[in-house]
Amino acid sequence: MISLSGDARPAPRPVVQEVHRPTAPLLRYIDQVVGSGSEHLEFRFSQGVLTRFDIDILHVADENLGDLLGTPEAGSPASPLAVAVLVRNLRRHDIALIRTLSPASSDPPSGRSSRWAQSLLDRATDAFIVFDESTPTPDTDKTVLIPHAHYRDRFIGYPRASTVRNRVLCIAPTALPLETLGLLAIPRAAATADLELRVVGSAAPSLTRAVESEAARYPRHLSARLEALSDGAQVQEIDAAELTIVPETRTIEHYQTLFLVLSLDCPVITPRTEAMTRLAEQVGPEWLHLSDGPVTAKALDLALARVRATPGDTLPNLDGRSLKKTQNAYAALFEDLADRRSRY
């Protein structure tokens, strides 16, 4: 359309709705998405059911599907009716659906109705985003690889801490996983003398009781800070440990913790998976240590010995994972999908 002055009106920016909280000073997944390259897009944020249809793209991490479908309780199966309503609205209003998958969201649903709902949602999805090639997706032709970014530039100027010898850390930005329970006795079983496990993050009541009881009995081997921490506090806790344990790598938050540690040039140990094996090859096995199964005292001993033998002038290889490059990749995908849908 041409204006009366003869100048072409600028095309409206594609509107992307994120099923997520807006960006904030606290580190979250949305930081990977919104930023560089987003000047040609308009973002909206909602953690509820889709009620506004004047958007071009709906982007959701599968871990947040419950919020979008109105079943936010953890582990709640997708309601076939809620999925059918969502898919109908996407088709009626020509809205593209993009989903980010993690290993946790790849578990097949149980029950015939849930499988039907999942299949319907998969067919309605225009693109599946994965962090690495090992994550299974419903359709490889619609799969887009966008590696998880590092955070090196984000924490420049933050106060740092000195390393405490023999300290290993288990940390979570929100809730500590139940796998933390299996780590509590490790310091007393390890061959490394005077090993201390430090547990940091908010915890469920049962886990809190277990940690506090063990810390009271063995104060030399276990210390804890059972509360949600700021990014700055997490940086200092990670700095102070010789090695950080990430007990599992199934969710986006697990990946966030893993890359936070690596971005601070600190080593990590985590259970071996195909994704972690590939990542260790990329960043360097002296930075990402793998255990066969849950982390054990023996695995910690071996990892600590390797950490202490690593030259001090080496760094994890995080090439190709800048936040700007990752944000640009999301923006390019959003713009491409919006453009393709506007032409058909």
C-alpha cells in the first residue's frame, strides 16, 4: 500500500509471543531468545492460555506447555481438549507454532488420549528447536539446531571468589533436584582427603531435612545454603568450588547451570549422555567430566585429579556459542517463518 505522500509504509514487524516471563536481571532461558537481531520483531510475554490472536508466531519451550494449555502442574498430561482448542486457534488465525525441546520434553506421553493430543500438537508445530543433535524430535525436516549460548560476557565485572581446595558444589538456580540426596554421603566415601560437598539452592522440605541432618552430623564434609540465589551469589559459589556437580542434564535449567559454570571457566561433572559426550568433545574433556550413571565418590576422585592436572592457562572451548550468535539464530528463524506464512 502506498501513502498519499508517495512513500511506502514500513511493513509491520512480526509479533512473537513467548510463553515465558519477560527478560529480567535474573538469568533465564529467555535471554537466549530476545536480544541481538530482534529489532525487526515485536515480542510479547504471557504464561497463560493463548487469548490474543493478533500475533504471527507463538514460541514455547515444551517444559512450559502446561502454562499454555492451562495445566501448569508438573507432570500433568496434556488435555486433548486444550490441545485441540489451541491447534484450532493457531490454524484459524494463521499463527506459526515453534517449540523448544529438551531431553525432559522428549519422553513419550502415557495413555491413548495423551498420545493423540501429542501427535496433534506435533503436526501443528512449524519448527522444533533443539540445543544439540542428539535430542529426538517428531520431524527432522522441521528441526532447527540452535546451540545453547555461553554467558562469558554477562558476568564481566562481577565480584569473584577464591577457590576453596577440596570443595565440590551442587547448585541449582531454583529448586535442587532430588538426585542431590544421592550425593550427600559421597564426601565420606571419597578417597580425596577432607572432601567437602556444598549444596546451594532452594530445596523441597524433605531434601532440606536430609541436608540439614547430614550437615549437623558431618559438618566437615557438608555445608549448605538452602535458598534461591542471585546471579552474583551463584557466580561466587561456583568460583569457590574446585568442581561443580550437575546431577542431571534433562531440562533447560540444567543446561543453564552447566553453561554458567563453563562460562566462568570452571570444571563440571555430570552423568554421561550422548549430548554430554558430544559437548565434552567440543569444550574439552578436562572441563566437562562424565560419570557412567549417577555421580559417585570414585567419579569425583578421578575428576578432581584431572582438574588439578589441567594447566592453569587453558580455558573451555565455547567458540560459536556467543549470546549474540544464538539470539540472531532465533530472530532469523522467527523472521523466516513469518515471511513464509505471509507469502502463502
